[in-house]
Amino acid sequence: MLMHFECYAYDYDPLLLRAQATLFPKIVLLDQDVNVKIKSRELLVLVLYAKNDLENAGLTKELIEKKYKHTNKNKMIVKLVMYDDFNESMNATAYFLLKGPGRSVEQVSSHAQGSNRITFSYDYNDFESNALLSVIMKEKTYIYLNKKALQDYGINFLPLFYKIVKVIE
């Protein structure tokens, strides 16, 4: 039975959210420079969410932590940050963007781009706000890579990654 979570007018597909939370940390580890972005052996992930969307953010955090408490030699720390509370001093290894206002998504994407960090968006439409990656489930599950954003972010993934993604212009 497929259930939908709704909070603050945002509708989430729990199957898609689960797939994204499972794939996102694996993708982060495919960044060839990920070790430079890890501090004190902690891989810090910020899950950004809109006001009144704490339940879905908490679910995302729980799904990520359930699978990835540790990655090889590093501990994965997942923190929840409301878009309204985000500031540029919040340097993370990567950012998971739940649905939010376009200007907020753009702010986080711009910060991530400037520090060569991955942004992974729940919503495919966030590519317009320069998000880097998203996963979409249709008949199959697809990982989409924003080609324009990749150039802006300056991230180099392991060559295998480019063989499994669908690139959008």
C-alpha cells in the first residue's frame, strides 16, 4: 500500500523518499574529493526542510542513519536544518534538499556550489534552482545529474558514476 505524507502543502512519496535516502549517501561517497570534505572523520549531511515539514525531515534523517551510521572509516552525522535557519557558516559534506521555496533552494545550492559540495534534491524541479542531483522513480529508478550545475560545482565523481546517471542539460 502506497501512502503519501503531507505537511505544509508538500506531498511526499514515501517509496521515493526511501530510495533517495538510500542512494544519496552512496552518491556522496562517489565524489573523488569526499575525503577533503570530511572533518574529524565525520561525514556531515544537512537535511534542509521547509517550515512545518519537520516530520518528513526526521523521516529522511532516520532512513539515512538506519543504513549509514558509518561509512568505511568515517561516521555519518545527519542534522536537520530548516531553510529559514540556514546560513553559510553551516559547512557540510553534502546537502539533502527536501521541498522548499525556490529562493531557499537557490541559497543552499549557491553555497554548496561555492564550496564544491553535493546538493541532492527530492524534487526534480529544483534543477531550475541549480540543484545537482535527484532521483526519480518511473518504470525504473533514475539518477539525474544537472550537467550545467556539475560544471558550476566543480565536483568530480568516480568514472563509474557517469555511466549510471541520466544527464540533463
